[in-house]
Amino acid sequence: MTATIPGISGALTLNLQQQLARVIGKWATQQGIQRSAIDGVNLIRCDQPSSCGSSVYEPSLSFVIQGTKTIQLGDSEITYKPLTYLASSVHLPVLARVIDASAEHPYLGASLKVDPQEVADLVLELGDKAPPLGPHGPCPQVECGLCTSSMDERMQGALYRLLSLLDSPDDIPILAPLARREIIYRTLIGEMGSRMRKFASADSQSHRISTVISALKDHYAEPLRIRELAEAANMSESTLYHSFKQATRMSPLQFQKKLRLHEARRLMLTEGLEAATASYRVGYESPSHFSREYSRLFGAPPRADVNQLRGEHSPEPA
């Protein structure tokens, strides 16, 4: 796919995918996720296929330029390929794996953190212009917290205009907000527009579930109290359970468990905590119970898993 990009060497005709790959490859010099000089924008690079890694997606738009990645959300697996993007409307703990990458052709991507207020402001301006989701939309679950779409030429151009500012840092404070706005606008008028509109509405089910997820994130180490969560979201317990599972593909209890295990993993890896200490810190009362659930999620006992992440080897059980 080629397109004319004004302002680049006299409006040269360029391959947008190649230009996006060039700018990401230039500034993402390390493996993994790297913050960029543009607020809210991260760059992702992987030079080889990876094993499943855990992360918590925040409300964001994630773009794949090269390579292929799979994301496991609850019992659902989403595969997204080059020139596709993914919208995460709520915080979601996922397992991600890069399945197509090499040193010669690395996996390259970018993510843009989205403020619901930005979406709401544009929704007000658009009114009813954003098209409804058709019957063949990219995600069969209308309330699912993740959905994907292909990047058309205009979206690619908008993303390039944002990322190319990394080559001219003095322009970032003035031009980055304009490029961000265009990207969100392109999303709103595309096939994911109806989901983004629901996310921006304070009365929508998605917004209420987002409120519940925020409460769980803030109080993951405390006992789960469904009644209190339902009352805070102005929902019945049964509606909360059903809507929560639609959005996250998990029950509230399963979601809380994943949050706890992800945080325990982070504490052991970055702060050097022992497994038992980390388990108590995140709300487990039994270290053995913690170890069983940790192994089930990450495929290895805590100590072995953390040693592997550090590039160490230890045959001792956790």
C-alpha cells in the first residue's frame, strides 16, 4: 500500500507500512515495550518469537506493523497481524505471545494510551455520525473489552504523523495532540466506533464495568465483595456478573485472581520478594494455594518462573 504523505521531502509517494516500521525500528532499539518521547505512546519490538508473557492492558489502542501476536483473554484468543489494531476499553489482564518475528523482520508495534475524556469530547462533536457496528464486526462479543480492526490507509497515515514526530522532538508539544486526536477520530468513525462510543458514555454498561475493574485494581488484595461492587456500579449482582464476563471473558473472582498473580510476579521479579511474602502481600492466606494457582497461570512454580525471567536456572521448587 502506498500513499502520499505531505511534508515529507516534497510529498513523496511512500509505502506507509515501511515508513511506520522504519520509525518504530529506529526508536525501539531494545527488546520489549519502551516508552517514547511522546506522552502516552509506547513502542514495542521483538526480534524472535516469545513465550506467553503476562501484562495488564490499560485503555489504549495498540497497533501491529510487522509480525504477528496472539492475546489470550480468559477463554478467548485473539490473533492480530500486520496493519491491524486492537482497542482495549478497560483494564484487562492478558497473556500475550509473539508468534512471528526474526532479527531480519522483527515484530514492531506501538500503543497509544486513551483518555476516556478524549473519546467523550469527540463523540460530542460527532453526534450520530459514527457508524453502527455491522453484523460482520471484528469481535463476536459486542461488549468484549478487546476488539480488533484493520488499519486503512488513513489510519496508517495518522499513526505515521504521530510517530514521525519522534524525529523532530521540538514539534511534539504542539503537533502530538493533533495527531492523537486524529487517531481517536479515525477509530470512532471506523468499524470499532460503536464500542468506543459506549466506552465514552457514563451511562453505558462498559463504563460501569470499567468502574468495577478500577475498584478491583485498587483493592485486589482485599476479599471480593460482589454486593458492594454491584451497588457502586448501580447494577444488580447478576447483571454485574454477566456484563463483567462479557467484557473480560472472566468472572470477577477469576479477574481478581489474575490481578493478584500478576502483581505477585512483579513483586518477586522487581523487588526480590520470596514467593510466600509476595503471596501474603497480594492477599493469599496460603502460600501453597498461591503456588498452585501461580503454576496453573504461568506454567511453572513461582521461583522457577522468576528465575527463568531473570535468565537464571534453579532446579529447586518454589
